[in-house]
Amino acid sequence: MFEQLKTRPADSLLALIKAFQADERAGKIDLGVGVYSDAMGRTPVMRAVKAAEQFLLETQDSKKYLGPEGDLQFVRLLQPIIFGKSPAFGERLVGIQTPGGSGALRLGAELVQVANPLAKVLLGTPSWPNHAPIFGSARLAVKEYPFVDLASQQVKIESVVEALSFANPGDVVLLHGCCHNPTGIDFTTEEWRRIAELLVAHKLVPFIDLAYQGLGDGLEQDAAPTRMILEAVDEALIAYSCDKNFGLYRERVGALYVMTRNADDIGKAESNMAALARVNWSMPPDHGAAIVRTILESAEMSAMWRAELEEMCERINGNRAALAAAAPDLAFISRQRGLFSNLSMSRETAAALRATHGIYMADSGRMNLAGMQPSDAGAIVAALRAEGC
Ligand code: PMP
């Protein structure tokens, strides 16, 4: 049977990692992979995570099954961080632990497919390359529309408005809650308000992907658009990842929250989420969620986590400021947020930046701002200039 398979292209970002490792030049700079790096170029285990692991090692006395919902205390303790303390819509929220933000997106997509198989998913492009395949694999139709113009680094708000205005009631709108991947371009408060109005007017269901809370402007600020949207609409899905803001990438820590129209629908949503989890992964992996729960249960560990997250956020924004200061035409980088900015360039230019200058970024021109030091700004700008960017 397997001879029927067609070989799929290798993931280009993984190839980039290998190429960077093989490069022996001293001044090479890795703006490729999408993980946070510190000033030493490492992606460290956070101090609060180490403390929580130590605590778990000493106190955890059983590893018996928890069930398809995973660690519900983890799910509950995250809620005030994401949605604020006792929001009006809090009564209509239900959550389940998932394997990372990816698992939350997949589970949410399947829930939509079960509830309304004809729903289309509106996806602004460019987006995280896994969005469209995840929704497609859940047998939902994906309708892409241009969300941003990379040449001018501006949101194409009229294109967004048009896409939402022509959607059918019940269609789903994928929105990046903060720190847009790959562009770093988030909507302004005014644009978010307009989107909320359109969601309400056309009876659309927002599916908010919140994978970088705390890495843009801070935990509260980064959650503000999500909270505003949830106050406005009847129903919503939120895919949350702890993999970046707790540095837990390979532990696969996430949650899917669903906001229903009324308290009556909560049980329906909850039982379907559990049933879908059961056939996908049966139960989510425990360790990462247990770490997050342990941190959030402890005032001391929570304070450590928040302080380190703030350091990470400041480092990224410091790198953004350094690049903007080195080249006035890159000033937009300091207005963008999160790990990424996406320069407008050809694949050939991205290849030349690697080959000639040892500067590694994705072929799409996406760069990870956490991969540089402020002192690299001059070299990066010089290389961009040499390649005509
Ligand atoms: N959404 C976005 C926008 C992402 O960038 C990522 C990870 N790169 C995810 C979701 C998935 O995160 P996780 O690793 O937790 O599955």
C-alpha cells in the first residue's frame, strides 16, 4: 500500500536549522526557527519551570490517567490570565487541555466541523503555515484573503472588511490574538473594534489563536483584543498555547476554550470536546500542564515566571528597536510585536543573505527577532542593503 504514497516536500524551516548548524562562519545569525533565544543564543528552561519540575519530582505521587480533559485545574488557573478576573462572559466558557496550541486548533476545527460542517474558515494571509492544513484536515473549507501588504507593511483593512462582510452566518474567522505569525502586524484597537462589529453584524464566529501572550506588550495588554471580542460576540473558540510564554515547546502544552451562547450549551460543547479528544489523542500529555499548574498555584513561582517573561518580552522589543534605529526605513519593525517580522523579499534574496552573509531567515522573508543581539543590527542592515532590500 505504501507505494501509493507521494513523497511530501521536507519542512523548509527544518532544512534551515540544519544549514545554520553546518555553517562554520563566526558571525552567522539565526533568524530562522520560531523559538525565543536569550542573549547567549540559547532557548533556556525558564527558572520557574525548573522550580516547578523540582517540586513535581518530589511531590507527585501518581501518574494515573486524568481523562480526555487533561488537568482541569491547569485549564481553570489559566482563565484569569487569558480572560481577566471574573469577566461577564466567564459563565459561558468551557475549556479542555490539549497537546499544544496545535492540538487546540485541531480540536476546535473538529468541533466546528461536527457542529456546522458547512462553515467556512476565513483565514487572512500570510498566516502560520499550519493553519490552513489543520482546518483542511478537519474537512472544513478554508477561504483565504489577503490580510497584509508586505511591501508597505500595512494591514489591508478593506480586504479584511470585505472578507467578513461577504461571509455567511456561522462562518468562522481565524484571528491571531497578538504577535501575528509571520508578520508581527497586529490590528490596532480601532481595527479590532471594526472587526468585532462585523463579527456581530454578520453572525460570524471568531476562532482566536493566542500562542504568544506576554511576548508582545505584556500579559494584560496582549489579551485585551481577545477580551474585547469575547465581550462583543455570542460564541467563540480560543486556542491557547503555553509553549512560548512558558518556554515549554516540546512538552506540548495548550488549551481549547469555547464560549457558548448560553450556559445551557456548555455541557454540549464540553461533551463533544472530550469525545473528540478521546479519538484523537485519548488524553493530553501531563507533564507540561502540570508544570504550568504548579507555577500558577504558587505565588512565588508565578512571580518568577512573570518576571522572566517580561525580560524575554523586553529583549525582543529591544532587538526591534535596535534594528529600527540602524535603518530608518525599518522603523516598522519597532512597531510590530512578537517574535516575527516578515520582510518583503524573494527566495533568491533570502538564499543570498544566507550564502553571502550568514544571515538565516525563512525563504518567505520571515525573521525571528529573538535570534539576534542588538549589536547584530548593523550587520543585518548592511547585508540587507547589499542584497538590495
Ligand atoms: N499558532 C501560532 C500562530 C503559532 O505560531 C504556533 C507555533 N508556532 C502555534 C499556534 C502552535 O503552537 P504549539 O507549539 O503550542 O502547538
